[in-house]
Amino acid sequence: MVAMRDSSGMALAVGRFADWEPLGFEAGDENWYRFVANGPTGKTDPSGLTGAPPQTAPEGIAYLPPDAQKTTVVTDGKGGLAIQLKPTLGRGFKNQEKIVELAKQHEQIHIDDLVAINRTPSLDTAGKPVPLGTLITFSKRSSLGKSELKAVDHTIAGLQAIRKAETDRQECDRLGEYIRQLEEKRKIYEEWSRR
């Protein structure tokens, strides 16, 4: 793993590279400043774009590159799963905290479904923990669709309850639009679940 393209990026005062790994978590190391897994005498990576060898996912599971802009399920780097929330989740809503809580519940449904498919979904086929922050999902479109249907139905019901209790007209309109968007996505997930 390489943190910089060449030694000119070395920050000698602190004994590490001055800039982080261009591949981020995808390179297979949670320390983005580490040079070729702390083995610079025996390894090189002039481009800084060589990552760890790909890990093979167990049956029913798929690993995807990290994406900090998604609310999703990610690996915790220790063989477990974690919920990752999009930094802007619920922004602009008066009920942001409730929306964030619904998103956590939504992702927990996916975690429960992933574990039902494979008890250890964040361990690769060699039994090694998948690197921290790797997105984890279902390898089959139908499994993904079924899980999304459950999770989206739960989220829509929660949003409808929040909207029903809300007195602010603008907030009701925003919640209504959010529900409408989820109902559109639900149609896609319903189609996937039948494949």
C-alpha cells in the first residue's frame, strides 16, 4: 500500500507520508498514511494505486468499494458489521433526529437479513475480516430487493407517523415528498424481489 506516488511526499518530521492513500479504505488498510503495509524495503507502488488483493465474499454476499456519501451497511474491520450514515442525512428537516433513527433501523433490517444469509458476512472465504469501511450487500438482486422492501416499508411507515404528528405545513410537505420518493424506489425493489 502506498500513501504517496513518490518519496517527495514524505513528511520527515513526523515519519510518515504527507498525503493519504489515494485509494482510501479500498486499499485494504484503515491507516491511509501507511506506506505499502509498513514494508517499504521489500515492496513498491509508484502509482499509489495498488490496493490489497481482492477478498472473495461468501455465498450470497457482495463487497463494494467504500463510499462515505451513502447510508449503508459497512464492515467494521474486525469481522463485524456497522451502520454508516450519510453525513447530510435528514439535513433540512425539523425532524432530522427521527429521520436519522429511522435510517439506522432501516440499515439494521439489512444487517439482520445479511446475517440470516451468512452468519459471518464480513469475513471473506478465507476467514479474514474484510477491511474497515467496505460496503457490504447481497449478491443476488432478489435478496437485495426483498430486504429493501422490508426496510423501505418500515421507513415509509415511520415517516408517515412523523408526518401525521407534525403541525408545521412546510415540514409536512417535505416529509410527503420524501415518502413519495421512497414509494417510487419501492416499485424498483418490488421488481428486483421477483427475479
